[in-house]
Amino acid sequence: MKFVLLSAPKSDAAISAIRHLLGNIAGAIRIGYLASSHEPDRRYYRQMQIYYQQFGADLCCYVDLEQDFCLQTFEQICQCDVIHLAGGDTYRFLKGIQDRDVAHQLCAFSKAGGGFIGLSAGAMLLCPSIESATLCGDQNDVELSDMAGLQLIPYQFIPHTDKTDNGVNAALTAAEHLSSQTLAKFPAILCADDDAVIFEQGSLLGFGSPLLFDGLQLLSINQ
């Protein structure tokens, strides 16, 4: 199981992390795209199709959880090598997964060796909960009551972190919002737009200068 966690896709750190993930896949690389909400013109999907071409990968399958959902197409993305979890509204994204009852299939995909590239909201979905979504400005407009994520990585993820003060203010904000018990059990990854993190075999690999906050101290996630 391997997971790439990103705030933004175009930084050098993001590209290096994705190369690290995809470089271990033999043969043609197929990536499925799970939209965070309905994309009427599939603009972001088409942008990411072009983006993944630089890695020799084919973003070949689009799934929309809100409109025109097709279980057969969803099963197709679970046959890909990697699933791209798009950015967007984290609460709306999780609601779509809950409404379609597909969390168990995504977890089974991971357990079978499939990889995930989570972009912002998509990265938060991989965590035990999406409680950290409010820290990057998301609001629970869909009145979601169950905040449990896919629980595939034992960390919280805070994207778009402002680290101008070495992450101190971001850590303090996280400490105010997340209970000390939560942080002790699931430390928070602070990821700026020019950072990226890989979680693989129980370990974190940092690209750029992401930080880890356990409720008491800030630690560097070294490459």
C-alpha cells in the first residue's frame, strides 16, 4: 500500500513524490479519477489527464459520485493501478462516498496493493477522520454527521499550510481544533502547496519541507 498526499499537484515536491510512486509500477500505468463533486465539463479531469502524461501514465477512467453514477464504471477504477482522489469540498466528497456506499471497495483496492494519490480533500479522505477539513476553510454545508474517513493512514492531514513562521501558528490552530487525544493517536501532517508526503509500509517520506505535529512538538518529515 502506498499513498501520495498533496496540497497542490504542480510543485517539484509533488512531481517527485508521484514519480516515486509510479516508478515502481511495471508496464503501462492506468490511473482512475474519483471526482470530489460533479464536474459538468470534466475540466479538472482533462487537466489531470494532461498532467499525468508527463509520467507516462494514462488517466483513463472518470467517476462522478453525484450524477450519472455507474457502479460498473466505479469498479473499473478499482482495476487501475492507482486512484486519484480529487481536490474540492471534503465534506461533499465524503458524503458522496457514504451515499454510494463505496468505502469498502476503496479499502479493498488498497489492501490488494492499489495506490492512492490524494489531492487536498482527497488526501484528507484517507485519514481516520476529515475533522481537519475546517482548518483549510471547508464548511459542512452538506450537514454531514459521520466524519470518519477511509482510515487507511494513521495521520490527520492539513493541506495548504502557511509555514511562514515554521508552521508554529498552523500547529497552534490544529491544537485548538483537534483534541489532544486525537493528536496523540493521529498526529497531523502539515503540508504546504510546495510539499508532498508519501506514506508507505508504516513510514512517512517527505518532499519539500512538510511537518508533523503530535500535539506537543513540530517535527520535520525528512526525505
